[in-house]
Amino acid sequence: MRQEVILPSLRRRLADRGNIALVLLIGGMFCLLRMLDGRHPPSPVEWLLPFLMVYFHLALAPVPWQWAPEPGRQLSFARGLMLSVLFNAVWIAALFLAARLFLPAPDPFRLPPEWPAHLPPPPFRPRPLNPGWGLGLINLAFAMLVGGVLAEKEAVEARERETAGLLRQAEAKALQNQLEPHVLYNALSSLAELIHEDPLAAEEVATQLADLYRSLTWHGKRDRVTLGEERRLVEAYLAMEQMRLGERLRVAWTWPPWAEGLSIPPFFLQPLVENAIKHGIGPCGAGGDLRISCSRQGARISLRVENTGVIPPESGGKGAQLGIGLGNLQARLALWHEAGGAFQLVREAGWSVALLSWNAAEAA
């Protein structure tokens, strides 16, 4: 993993509330021990150093273990260990040197406060080893251990997220493939109905059906389409239905220009329109009105398809069974959970209303 993975991972660790709570807990325990020691009051830098040390351990220690040549690959243990020693030694030494600049230099001739006044001072013997080296080595070993554990934990979580994403993508594709023939079958049913009523119009609809099939094939191969492309597919479908229903189908669009470029999964608007015609307007002898609109409130986008027909009994109510088109739409909407999508089918002032909404910012 290189910068494209390491930097987002580092930002997550720096902002993780669990890590911050752990820093406060462990740093607070160190400060409490210093207070109980009571030999000399700690300086502000000595109060701050345990918190910084733990914070940097959690944030920086995993970085060398994640420095793989390619995304998805991991370093060998020997190489990871070597990089961990070098990287952690640098930041630990830098933190100790920075702290030393603000800490008072130790006085080798200062007597402990409990030394009796009537006794002569002990002879000065220089220490062969600086205690700071021991503390630094302990922190280095701790950083190598913590870094390896955290890096492996994040790698496992990344693989789990990738696997879950692939499963969602496969399920969404399967649902999408289910919808393509469903649309085509309904169009063929409409054509068969029109052959008996108006053979000349049926010939023209057959030509439009070929164009619709090409559009469905191209549309269904993509994971994302623009709302403008979805509208053009719906317009091709409506043109064919207009030949069958004639003046019984009256369509009105409320479509702002900004909606054209919005990215959505394919077949989100088309099932709403198909359901309105098949269950609402088609069964009515007098036909009906169809209104299709797109609106925005903040980051929330809403698609609204209204018709003067009636909601079928099997489509209303909580837990009711929807048809293939709307059931498929709800299943794909659940897989698109990052957008916070919602679907409603209600009755408002004599109109059957299908409302689909999502957060455009999260879906981008």
C-alpha cells in the first residue's frame, strides 16, 4: 500500500474516537503515577509527553508495515520489521529530542530531597548508560509490536470491506440483469395487444421496440448512468406506450437542467414509470395523466412519478408484496446504502405517487 492507502488510513487513526479515548486513558494513568511519586512536580512538557507518545504509537507505528509496493499486497515479515525499526526509531528520537529542548537538564550533583542534612554527599559517579536510552528502546519495541498488530487488523478490515463490496456489486448486477428481460417482456406484451387493435401502429412499435432493446442492452452493462441517460431511456419506453395508448396517456415532465448530470445506478426511474402505466393508467378505460419530476432539497434528490390511476392492492401497506419492477428497485436501493435511499408508494389527493429519494453528496 502506498500513499493512496496510507494517508487515508493515517487520517482515520488520528481522528478515531476510540484511539483518542485510549490516549487519554493511558496518558492519564502515567500522569497519575507521576503525581503519586511526589519526588518533584512534573513540568508541563512532562505532563504532555505521555499523551503524545501514546497518540503517535497508535497513529504512526502501523505506517511502515503498510508500505507495500502494490495495493492489496503485504510486506514480508523481515522487510516490515526492518522498516518498522528505522521508521519508529526516527519519530521516537525526534519526539525525545523535542521534549529535551523544553525539559531542564538533570543536575548530577543535586541531592535527593530525603538525603539527611548531617551526612556528607555521596561521591559523584558518572552513569555509563543514560536512562533515556532505555526508555527509548522500550518505546521502540512497543511501537514495533503495536504497529504490526494494528496494520494487520486494518488489512483484515480492508479485505472484508472489499469482499462485501464485491458481493454487493454482484448482487446488484444480478438484480439489474433480472430487470432487463422483465422490461422487454412487458414491451412485447404491449406489442401483442396492439397487433389486434392497430396492425399499422404495431409495425411502428416493433421498430421502436428494437431501438428500446438496444438501449436496454447498453444501459444494463453499466454500473452507473446519468439521470439524463435514464430519462432518454424512459422517453423511448414512453414513445412506444404512446403508440399503444394514444390520447389515453398524457405525460408532463418537470425536469431541471442540473438533473441531467446526476449519477445513479441504472433502471431507477424506468420501473417507476412502467409501474404507473401498467398498474395505474393502462387498466383505466379513460387513461390518465402521468407526471414525472425531479427536485432537490439540500443534498437530497427526489424523483417523483405521479399518475391518476390507483395503487394496486398488492402494492400498498407495510410488508406488502411489490411487483417485479418495484421489488427489484427496492432490493437494489438497499444495496446502495451509502446514499441513504428511500422509496414510498402512496396516495395523495387523487394521485398515485411513487417517490424515490437519496443523498447526492454521499452517492457521488
